[in-house]
Amino acid sequence: MSVKQSETIYYYQDYTDDFVESARQDEALPENYQWIHKNLFYGLISAVLYGVVLAVALIYDRFVLHIRVENRKALKCARKTGCFLYGNHTQPVADVFGPATYCFPMRMSAIASPSNLGIPVIGKLLPMLGGLFIPGSMGQMKKFMEAVRCHVGKKRCIVIYPEAHVWPWCTFIRPFEATAFRFPVLYNVPAFCMTTTYQQRKHGKKPKIIVYIDGPFFADSEKNKREQQMELHDKIYACMESRSRCSTCEYIRYQRGE
């Protein structure tokens, strides 16, 4: 399908380049950082806050970004197990809150960089909203993995953006490593992907957004864990790359610099 090209060009040197930076881009978690909070008051505030954010996200997705979600029902089969949901990272705000509406009534959590704590106002609230921030040391890894297992045990939809860096309105899938795909294998739950695509609108400069949900994806259980991890990576990357071709409009064009 032909894509209407943008006159706005962002030049990049590597797929790890940042085009959206927070106020604390190099944030590192303190050594005593807590991922799991057992305080009942904390849990109550977290639930109320999540409900408010979910309502705001519904309005923002529908009336500001004009997002349409295709095949949302695919996630229904994961309500009794929880799941991992992988997506391309192309919206600074919608990627933070949008998946909460896609996976409802499951509650969403997200594995994310500590730099998100630098987002004005909302950054400090992200842990209460399910943010699982990547540890900065091997000493913290055990607690982080315990937190991920805890969220899986609560049958949540855990969102991961394997591209890691936000490239606003990007219409192609960037290469990503297989590391993040160890989680569905480790916890024996299904994996899904959500691919954000951009379509030409009759009115307005910015494209409308269509998000495709695909899955569930499973790996061959007779293979070893590393092979299963790579199999999931390959299946999901291929699916997202195929879906990305549904984009018909480039709001920002990305071009490798010399």
C-alpha cells in the first residue's frame, strides 16, 4: 500500500536514538527502590487513581487522537491467566495510557525505563499505576522479577515496548532484541502484540490511528527456554512488521543521517 510521505524529516544515526526526552532522562532507581507495596492504603489509592486515568485515557484516545482498536476481543482469552502485550513505541502519551483501555477489564502494568519518572506530574504517579521500572543493578534484579511474577499472579496485562525509545508517528517497526520475550516463557502465559498504524484523515493534519491486536502467540514447549524466547520474538516481529504496512500516511519521516 502506498504511503503519503511527510515533508517533516527526523534524522537518526541508530535505532537507539532518542527523539523524546524526559526531564530526568538518565534517571537511575535508588538501591532501596520498592516494586511491591503491601500497604492497604497504597493499594486503595492506586485503584482509585487507575480508575481516573482509565476514564481520561478513554476520552483522550477517542476524541483527541482518534484511535480505533481492531480485534480487541483477542485479549479476552487471557483474562484468566494474564498476558504480555508487545507494541511499537510511537506515541509519548497514548503509549503510556492507551493500553489500559485496550486490555480492560484486565488491569494493565508496564515494564518501562526509569526515565519515565521524569515525566512532569504523572511521572511520580506511574508506580501506583502499574509501572515496573527496569532495575539498574544486578542486586535489584531479584526484587524486580518478584514484582513481575506478582503482577502476572494478579492476571494483569503487562505491556512492553521492545523498541525501547519513542519515535513519534513512526510507521515502520524498528529492530528489537529477544530479551523481553523471556517473560511469557518464564511465566507460561500468552503473548500478544499491538501495532499502531497511521491513516490519512479527510480533515486535520495529523493522521488517525488504528491499533491492531494480534495473538495469542505461544512457543513450542519442547524447545529450550532460549529457543522459545527467540521463537516468540520472531513471530511477533513478523506480525508487527506485516501490520505496519497498513499505514497510509507519514506524519514524520525518519531517515538515516550520513
